[in-house]
Amino acid sequence: MFPRIYKSATRLLPSSIALYSSTASSSRPSAHQLHQMSVKQLVSEAIDQNKVAIFSKSYCPYCRRAKALFAESFPDVETTVFELDERDDGSDIQAYLAELTGQRTVPNVFINKTHVGGSDAVTALHKQGGITKLLQQEA
Ligand SMILES: N[C@@H](CCC(=O)N[C@@H](CS)C(=O)NCC(=O)O)C(=O)O
């Protein structure tokens, strides 16, 4: 029913996201490690706590297209957008998303904790009715 593109959507389990991994050499995290922890925490909470989370860049045409699709086709669904180019930690978030999903580009879209992908993936899934189906899942 939902062939290739739907199968490629990945359900991310919060418990599988390690928030902090340290080398055994020091018991106290460095400032860099603390920063990385807060980036991971932010991404993990963004995915877990939002029905639709879109990691975006404000000037990106693909992001605009993805945001417009949700605004026009699912106006009643709350969509949370993180504009990475407007944040100091934006490039770290993007790097962590690449680690987590294998996708380095924006937009990077999650629905009900499931990784959908970029604008092309969102559009293709929507044409198959897959966005509606994902939105209907229990949070
Ligand atoms: N085919 C991708 C194209 C996405 C894309 O190329 N996004 C650009 C921004 S418009 C990107 O992420 N470039 C690398 C970057 O900004 O770091 C999609 O449908 O989402």
C-alpha cells in the first residue's frame, strides 16, 4: 500500500538515542560535551514532543515547500519548525540529525517520531496518503 518511500520511514525510539557518551578518561563533561548533550536533548525532545517537527532553514526553497504542504493540506495539525540558520546551535543540530538519520539536508521532517525525510520524500508520501496515515498514529 505504501511501497518504497513509506518503508524507508524510520521509527525512532527515544530510548535508542544516547544522550551522552563519554570517554572513560574524565568523570566531568567538558563544555563541548555539555553543548553536544544539549543539542542531542533538544533534537530528541523536538522529535518526541511534537506531532510534526520540521528542521528547516528560512531561505531554503525545499523547506518552504514542505512547510507549505503542511500549512495547506493539514492546517489543523500543529507543526513545529526549527529554523537552523537562525540559531547558534543550528549547524550542530544539523550534524546530529545527519548522525541520527543519515540525512544531511534540510528540510528534515519527523511525524509522530517517525523520520520521513526531506521535501521530496514528504511530497511523495503525501501523494500515497502516507502523511495522513502517520498523523493518525498514536503519539
Ligand atoms: N531533495 C532534497 C533537497 C534538499 C536540499 O537540497 N536542501 C538544501 C537547502 S535548500 C540543503 O540542505 N543544503 C545543505 C545545507 O544547507 O547544509 C529535498 O527534497 O529535501
